[in-house]
Amino acid sequence: MSDSPVTSPDSDLHDVPVPRHVAVIMDGNGRWAREQALPRQEGHRAGMEAVREVIHGAVEAGVEILTLFAFSTENWFRPEEEILSLMALLRLYADQEKDELRDRSIRVRVLGDLTPMAEPVRDAIRRIEDATRDCDRLLVNLMISYSGRAELVRAVRALAERVQRGELELDAIEESDVDAVMDTRGLPDPDLLIRTSGEFRISNFMLWQLAYTELHFTPVLWPDFTREHLFEAVREFQRRERRFGRVPSATS
Ligand code: FPP
């Protein structure tokens, strides 16, 4: 990761450490579209613009890792028309944004189970991952065809295989072994999770990794979410005391 100083119009944001890893459940595209009397696809298109905005905001704030929940395993059960438009949007995003992201040194990785995806979408994902592979200013994880439980099932299978092959003793399995088979292996857990649209749920997102994450819920619908909303969430995070199950440091 780059450790070059980051400047922001909101310099007070940097007086206290910013969260290294911010995860976002981007929710409310459909409601936003309904409010504007537009088809749901237009809500997703506006949601894509909010993704651009928040990526730039994350760079300004000095966040190192931004993980965005873009399409859940359960979303495969939406109407076919909506799935096709989301996949088309993902392809468009990958091809349209990859050069600018590379020029701004922003790396994009896609995490999730890509096997149900059409080949042209997987090709576009490969292109954006390849184009931005060496970038180190911000890492953006797009979670696509992803759910926390499905990820845990994949992880359990991977560990069981290691035990079966005699590479790992059952009694010796530790948290770090589980970490090592998660989609997010090698990354720190999110410090802050933001969920938009006024819903107070985790919705099967990063169930293992969110154990000690600070949660920020906002009524703002995702397409209306700006970098200012991100900065506000970061400021609220900075006011919190994280104890990780221990006693406050002043009284320990
Ligand atoms: C939730 O809103 C959002 C999604 C299921 C898709 C998220 C997609 C984007 C933000 C745009 C595409 C992103 C990229 C990176 C190409 P919802 O449809 O569940 O909204 P609702 O709850 O109001 O119906």
C-alpha cells in the first residue's frame, strides 16, 4: 500500500487515524428509482455513479481498502431483466473505468463466486483486474455473486480438504487458518461498515470479517450517497472507542 500523505478539503479528517478498511452495503437503488418514477435499472445506473464518487472520496479520506457489496448470491433470484441489466452495467463499468482507475493508481479486484457469470462479464472483470493489478493508492474489492455464508461454506470445504490430504491437523485449526481460506485472505478486517437506505441489517455480508467492525447506518439512498456522507461516517467512526471485547485502555 502507498503511504504517501493524502490531502483533503476536510483536513480535520486526518487529525485522527481514518479507518484503513471501509466496507459498504450499497442499498436503495430501487427505491431511489421509484421516487424518481424511473425504471429500477436507472437506479442501478445512478448507483454506479455513486460508486465512482465514493471511490474518489475514499482516496481523499486516505482509506486504504474499500469493499463494496455490488451483487449478492441471493440477487441471482431477481427478475432476469434486472440481472441482465446489472451484469451489463458491471461490464460497462469495468471497461469504461479501468484506464482512469489505473491512472489514479486504484486497484480493483472482484471477489465472490464468479462461476454462474456469463463469459463476457468474466472477461471484463479480468480486464479491469489486469489493468489495475499494480496500483497501490486504494484497493477496491467489488463483492459480486457473494454472500457471507456461501464464502464460509467454501472456506469450510477448503479446510476439510487440507485435513483430508493430511496437511492440517483437525485440533490445530486456528482463526488464522480460516482467515487464509476466505475470499478476503491477506486483508485486514473492515474497521467500518456503512449501510445505506435506512435498513439495519448485515444481509449475509462478510459474516466472518465483521466481528469487531464499527457499524454506520444512514437513511440516504445509495444513488444519493456522496463523498461528504462518507466523510461523515469516517468522523463518526473517529469519535468511537474500539475495545475489541477488552476493557477501556484508561482503566486497564
Ligand atoms: C441494492 O439496491 C443494490 C444492488 C442490488 C446492486 C448494487 C449495484 C450498484 C450500486 C451499481 C452497479 C455497481 C457497479 C460497480 C457496476 P436495491 O436494488 O436492493 O434497492 P431497493 O432495496 O431500494 O430495491
